Amino acid sequence: MLKRIPTLLIFTFITSTFAQVGGESTYQFLNLVSSPRQAALGGKVITNYDYDVTAGLYNPASINAEMDNQLALNYSSYLGGISYGTAAYAYTWDRRVQTFHIGVTYINYGSFDGYDLDGNPTGTFTGGEAALSVGYAKQLGRTDFYGGVNVKLITSKLEQYNSIGGALDLGLMYIDERSSFHASIVVRNLGTQFKTYAGTNEKLPLEVDLGLSQALENVPIRWHLTFENLQKWPIGVSNPARATSDLDGNQTQEKVGFLNETLRHTIVGAELFPERGFNVRIGYNFRRSEELRILDQRDFSGLSFGIGIKLNKMRFSYTHARYSSASNTNFFGLQIDLQ
């Protein structure tokens, strides 16, 4: 008889709660938001091209010289007592070579009580994952296009199971400086496991995102529109809790129509005073709202909002993201100008 519960299955379930497309791949933490700013704008903004050095973690095409000697540290006390954070730093070697970027993403699942199949305690165990990334971006000739790549080394320890993997992120961004319009596409987590947990090779959480944004001409606002998880259509599944019954007891499952499917791929956000020392940010994630909302109860799932404050050479960021009436998340960030 087995001595332990197969805790790898437990962790697979836990990490699927963070999934962009849950339960279909490993290393799901790779697609968590990279900073409070990104979280405030809905969670998947990929069109910022400025000082924000953590933007390079999610979209390598956003790596630019304005990030030079910027160090960012971000932390979130996530759902269920889970904590995770990111760190990023960029250095511009020269204007011809452009800018190099390094980043770290980690997640700590905390401590768990282990039991065998007879219910006898086997002690506590922990779980955690991390990814180290190195990125580079360059303007493509004399065009308005910028391309970038991140190379990532991934490690994971879930109870006695260990895994190592590698992945690439590819980004392409278009910038029209005259109209302050940005458009970007990112293909994330192209890679494989070098070492599996238990002999079975699992897919990485491949994700394709498309983003658009623009600063308004006479109003200090930049709007953001992101289409996430374009690699999978449809993305919605019917919720058994929302099935309806007729007088004869026949059940009709929830139907996810075309419009609903489209909205589940959509994120909107806006940043007030994006160029100044004080920013206000707000976003709405339609898929999070649809999948986590409670029937007949207004809980504002999918809504997020935050602020950014610059004091001398430091920038502080805070975001509150609504998930459900049972649990919400706060994000904290600090970026330091080391020049």
C-alpha cells in the first residue's frame, strides 16, 4: 500500500486555480501578473513602454533604455495564504546594443500536513516554484517595431517531487509616437521540462496575448485593451452550479455563447496621469468576473484598482484586485532608480 497521498495531484489542483487555462499544463505560476501596475490594469497589460522594468517580465519587447539601472521588487499575499513575488533589473550597455533585462518570479505555497492512505500523519511538507529570466530587446531596423525575447530557467519543488524546465517568451511591439498608440503581441512559455516530476512530461502553459493602448490627446489618460489566451478558442465552459431545471426535473446546462466567449478573452484598463508622479489605475478582467461571480450577489469580481507614487528616486505601487466575496488580493511594489 502506498505510504503517502500522491501530493503532486494536490499541487496540480492548487496551481490550476491560478491558471490562465486551468489544469491543462504545469508551471502555471509563470502566467501570474508581474507587478501591481499590471494587476491594477486588469492583469495582462503588455503595451507599456516606459520606466516600468517589471513589464519586461511579461513582454520582452517592452525592454527599453528608460529602464536602465531600475530595480523593482514586488510582493503579493495571494489567495489561500499563498505568497508570490517578482524582481527585475535592467541595464543599458549602450544605445546600439540596447538593454538587457533580468528577472525572477517565485511562488511559495506554504506548509501542508501530510497523511498516508490510512489517515496517519506523515509530517508537514512544503511547495514552491521559481523562474529566472534573462531578456533582450531591440528596435527592428529603423521601423516602429521592437522585438524582444526572454529565456527562462524554471524550477519546481512540490513535496518530494522536483522538476526543472526551460522556456522562451517572444514579443513584438509597434509604437506610433505621433499618436501615442502602442500595439503588441506576446507568445509566452514556449518550452519543455528538462526533468519531470514523476516520469511524465507535461506541457508548459503556452499563452498568446494581443494588446492595444493609446494616450488620449487632451486628457491625461492611457487606455488599455488586451485579448488574452488567443491560443485557445473557445475558452469558456459551462458551470454546473448554473444549470436550470424545468418542472419535470430536466436540467439544462449553462450555454456560453459567442459574445460571452469573446468577453472572456478581453481585459480593459485605464491609467490616469501615466506620465506624472502620481498615477491612478483601474482595470476589469471579464473572464475572472464571469468565472468567479456568485449568482444573485454583487461582489465586483474582476475589478482591480491601484495607485502609483513617485518620491525622488523611488516609485511605490499598490493594487487591490477583487476575486470573489470570499477572498481578494493586495499587491505591493517598489521600484528604485539606482543611477
